Amino acid sequence: MRPLLLHLDHFGSFREPVSVDFSDTEYFALVGPTGAGKSTIIDAICFALYGTVPRWGKENVIAHALAPSAGSGKVAMVFESDGRRYGVVRSMVRDAKGAVRTKEARIDELDTSAPLEQAYEAVVKPLAEGENVTPEVQRVTGLEYKFFTQCVVLPQGRFAEFLHAAPRERQDLLVQLLDADVYELIRQQAAREEESAKQAASFARDQLARLSGASEEAERELSERVEALRRLAQSIDTDLDLLRAREGDIRRAEQERAAVAERQSVLSSLRMPAAVPTLASAGRAAAESLDGLSAEVASLEADDHEAYEARAALGDRAEPMAALAALDARERLTGETADARAAAQAEAASLEGIVSRLAAAEEALVAAERERERLRDAHSAADLAQRLAVGEPCPVCLRAVTELPGSADRPAHSLDDLATADRTLTAAREYAARGRSAQAKAETSAAMLAERATRLEAELAALPAPGDRAAIEGRLAAIAKADEVAAQARAAVRAARGRLDQARNDVQQVERQAETAWRTLETTRDRLLVSGAHETPPPPLTREDLHRAWTELLAWRDEAAQAGRAALAAREEELGQATARLADDRRKLGERLAEHGIVPPRGASPDQLGAAVAGTVAKVEGALERVREDRKRAAELASAVTEKEHAAKVAHELALRLRANAFERWLCAEALAVLVAGASETLRELSDGQYELALSDRTGDIEVIDFGEAGMRRSARTLSGGETFQAALALALALSGAVARGLDSIFLDEGFGTLDPATLDTVATTLERLAAGQERMIGVVTHVPALADRVPVRFEVKRDAKGSHVRKVGI
Ligand SMILES: Nc1ncnc2c1ncn2[C@@H]1O[C@H](COP(=O)(O)OP(=O)(O)OP(=O)(O)O)[C@@H](O)[C@H]1O
Ligand SMILES: [Mg+2]
């Protein structure tokens, strides 16, 4: 780790932003008065990387990072490590309660070619943020915080930590510096490899055991069998061709036998159609019947025509029917007219009676009214007589009454008489009214009847002149008779025609049957001709006598069937012989195949036999191929077993050597010995030959050999302050230079004040020599002008009311 640019803002005593550029210096000094802020700059480097500072004591306490009056602050640093450039930034804030916390922490890899003032912007790759920044810094620098503060930064007052450290701590530091923990990783890996190699060897052995059948002898046997089978396969074709020829013979014989059997079957199925023997006579009978029926139809048609003519001669039935209807109408109208007239006369006669009864009723009514008047007057007079007074004017004659009428003069009337007279009057009125109504009705009825009679007479007059009813009815009867005769004649014709059609059908059917029988005969004969192979052909055909033709063909069939039976027996014989020959050849071939372990299925065809041989050849060839492959694989497995067992043994040996950190311890012990030897040499120079360093065999502590005391050994803790600084410086320089991991820088904070001028000069010379090597950056913090003046680059640190400030001063 080599810092290039450090930026502080409100960190510790720095209350204003400040940048410190280390990029162009190898050796510098931080100078300034007590409390100026020099150590704070070294702290800032530490804080930027690890987030803590040695003097704060506990790690992870950042409360001190912020200047007390500041609310926020920041430390950022650009540095190089292993040829790469990194930028680390940590910023702090103080919250409302006054507690300081990290606001941002990040580390990025930066572009090495970017100018330093733009370094932070040239981010190549963000690496970590927050809590992950410190582990990432450890990875990048290769150092934990506690070792960083022992061999890169030697903090003020704590530079002797490594000198005084316990052997165990030193071991840890060296393990880290030397990357020696890699040997433990190697041991673990070796153990894993041993296990995996053992497993692989065991697996290969198992595989090998499974291939035990793949011997040289097995390969030889299979190879011989393949050869024998190939010879068999080459020679078997002739045998198979023979078998095929035999099978061909059998097939032909079977075909011939089948052909003969087919002909026999055709012959035996030959039947004369049942109708053939009677077909000729049936034809004749049907023709005769047809002739008879034709004559009958002709005769009946003549009768029908005659009847038709006779009927036509009688004319249309409508005319006599109309005359008859007129006659009927006339008779009916005549009767109705007479009835109407008689009724009218009767009505007129009854009217006379009604009129006379009405006159009597009118008279009775007048009499009744009169009687009623009279009775009323009588009653009124009687009434008045009672109210008359002599001398008083009479209400009737207006003259003075002179004398009262006597009651004896007047007939006695009661009121009952008046009521009876009223009832009589009412009855008379009703009777007279009924008489008037009856008269009006009779008059109306008589008028209507007279009118109807007149109307009927007019209709009657309009009718045509009446004919003779008997003549008309006679004519109608003749027409009906003629109709009946004509209908019967027509029905007879129709029936006869039906029978004639039937007879024609019968004739046609016989003809069809005959035709069918001829056709059957012809096709049968053709089939027989086609089936061929008869000694004599079927008899020739002339379409003359169907029955005879059929009979001749059947006779021929019987002869041909007999010859066919003999032929069938001969074919059977041939077939038997061919089958026996095939069976014999097949058995011989089967025996040959069995010698080669080939057992084909029963009745296998020549092709199947050939395929069985070819299949066996392929199978045995496959088996041979597999045995060869297995032998090859077995050889590979055997060498794999050897190889893996060897690898397991090597890994085992390696793990054994590295076990329990033995190698790591040995390596660190060696490194420490080299380190102490280097430091011892430096110390001898610094102490002007008085001291050397050595390791205690018993405790492992670093001891000093004091040549001022005859080379006595004693604990380094017994050295004075200045001597301790010399020894610690010697160790720190050896550490940063002599171990495997190059530590690119070293910062020494004070300690020089304890040296006398001569020693200081030696120290200064040593540092200058180291810086001249340009292998690492050296930074010192000192109050000692004698040293500060010799350092080529100085950063003057001052502090005023605004906090600390820094200024670079070159020589
Ligand atoms: N966390 C802090 N906050 C505020 N001030 C601090 C903090 N730490 C240190 N200081 C003060 O900052 C000033 C600078 O301290 P620093 O240790 O850097 O001084 P120095 O220059 O190294 O002095 P010396 O020569 O005595 O070692 C001192 O006054 C110190 O008390
Ligand atoms: Mg200081």
C-alpha cells in the first residue's frame, strides 16, 4: 500500500478541507510544533483504510473522527497496491443527539492512467460499500488492521509492539505477510484429493471386477466362433436355394392340386335349373292362353261399343229430368195456390163473424157507459138532495128551493151498484178492444193470403207447357237401363284385358326363364371351357332345345368329373413326394445349424433361416467386439487404479507433511529467523556494533545480544527508550523489506527524539539509503530538526484558531 493523495475535512484537528499529495515523494517528513496535527495525518491514512485509529483504543469507535465543533466530516485517500489504484472514502455526520455515525463508506478501483486530481471520478469498478469496505481493504492490502499498525504505520509511542509481541502474535503476522495460510489450504485440498483419488481407485477396481469375464481366452473362443459362423454364412446360401426350390415344387404341386380341385368343385356344383324340363310346355300353354284371351277381349270390346252406341242414341238424361222437375213444380204450385185461395176465403169468412161480434161489443160498451152515467147521476142527486135547504138556491136550477124532495121518490142505490157498473164498463171496454184487434189481424192475414195466391198464380203461368209424365219417366228408365248395360260391357272388357295382361306376363316370364336358363348354360359352359384341362371340351351349343342342351352338358360333366378324380389323386401323390424331400433337406440343414448353436423356430422359412444365421453372426461379432472393448476398458481401468492409487498416496504424503500447520510453522520460523537476522544487522549498524538481535530458543521471544556486555543475551524489554526505538526501527525496516509480500510504505511517528546525535545520524543515513532504493515510501513524523532538515520533502503542519493546516516544503 502506497498513499498517493490524502484528503481531510473536519477530521481531528483539521477543520478545513485539506489535501496532502504524496504522489511525487519517496521520503518525507511531517514537521511542526506539538499538537499541530502531524499524527492526525497518519491517523487519517489509518482511518481511511480501516475506519479506526490506534490511539482511539477500541476499534469501531468513530466518535473521535469528527472535530468536536463539526457536524460532518470526511477522509478520502487514493492509494496503490499491487500495481492497481484504489480510492477509499469515509464520511461522518453527527446526528441530532450528538452521536457520530458513518454516513458513507466506499472503496472503488480507479483508473491508474487518470490524472491524480481526477482520480476519484475515474472509477473502473466499485468494490465495496458500508461495512464491507474494511474487509475489502484487507483483501487489497493483504493486511489486517492490527498488523498494518505494526509493520506499515508505527504509531507514536507504540512502535515497539512487534518487538515486544508474544511469539504467537508474531507467527500470525508472518502467516499473513507470507500468505502462509495457503499451505493449510493446500493440506485440505490434498486431503480432499486423497479421498477423491481413493474413491476413484475403488470405483475403477469395482468396474474392473465386473469385467473379469473379458479374458484373452474368451476373446479367442469368440474369434474362432465368428470365423466358423462366417464360413457357415457363406456356404448356407446353396442349401437355402435348394430349400427354396423344394418349396417352389410344393407350391406348384399345391397350385395344380387346387386347380384340379377347383375344376371338380365347378363340375360338382353344376345343376340344371329346376324349371328347364317343363319350360317348353309352359311356354306353349301360356301362348295358347294368350291367343284365347285376345279373341275374348276383341269380342267384349265389340259388345262394349254396341252398348255405348245404344246409350248414345237415347240422348242426354238432363232434358227428361228437367221436364219431370217442371211437371213436379207445376203440380206443387197448383196445390199451393188452391190452398192459399181457400185460406184467404176462410179468413174473409171469419172476418164477418168478428165484425158482427165487434158491433155487439161496441153496443154493450155504450150501454154500460150509459148505465154508469146514470148511476153516477143518481148518486150525485142523492147527495145533493141531502144538502138542499128550503129557500136556498138550488145548485142545479139556481132557483130557490121551495120544497125538499122526499126520499120515497128516489130509488135506493148503494155504492156497490156503482162499483159493479164500473167493472162491467171496464170488461166491456176490454172486450171491444180485443174485438178490434182480432178484426185488424184477420184483415191483415186475409190480405197476405190473397197476395200469396196471386204470386203463385204468376209463377205457375211462367212455367213451360206441361209434358206427358209417363212418357218422360219411360224415357228416363230406358236411359238408366242403357247405362247399366254399357257399364257391364265396360267392366267385362276391363276384366278381360286384365287377364290378357296377365297372360302376356306369363308368356314373358316363361321367355325370361328360358333366356336365363340359356345364359346360365352358356356361362357355365364358358367357365368350363376357361377352367380347361378337360380331356374333351364341353359339347357345342345351338340355341334350339334348352332341355336337351342342358342334358348333354350334364352328361359331359359326369365324364369329365371322373377324369378329374384320377388327376386329383395323381397331384396328391406328387405333393406328398415333394413334401418328403423338403423335410429331409430341412432336417439335414437343421443339424448343421445346431452344430453352430443356431436353433431357428420350427417351420422357419429359408429367408428366416438365413436371417437367423446372419443374426447369430452379428450377435457373436457383437459379443467379440464387446469382449475386445471390455478388455481395452479393463486395461484402462487397471492403469487408472494404479494412477489413482499413486495420486492418493502422493496426496496423502503431502497432507501428512503439511498436517497441523507444521509446514506453516516451519516456514514462519524460517522467515522470523531471516527477519531477525536482517534486523540484527541493521541494529548493529544503528547501535554502532553494540547490539544484535536473536531469538530465544526457549521462549521464542526476541532478545538482544549486548556486545558491550561480552555478548550476553537479555530480553529486548530491558533496552532503554532510544535503544528500543533503534531495535523496533531495525525490525520494522526488516519487516517491510525482507518478507515475501512487499510492503510499499512505512510511517514512523516519532521516537527520534530519544536518539543521540550520532545514532540519529546513523538512523537518518539508514532511512536515506532505504528511500534511495525507491522500493518503498518512508514517512517520518519528527520534532528533531537534525533529522527533518535531511528529509527531501517536508510537510509543515501548523495549527491556529481555524484548526490545523499543512504545507508542502521541498528542499
Ligand atoms: N479526535 C480529536 N478531536 C479533536 N482534536 C483532537 C483529536 N485528536 C487529537 N486532537 C488534538 O489535535 C491536535 C493535534 O494532535 P496531533 O496528535 O496530531 O498533534 P501532533 O502534531 O502529532 O503533536 P505532537 O508533536 O505532540 O505529537 C492536538 O491538540 C490534539 O489534542
Ligand atoms: Mg504526534
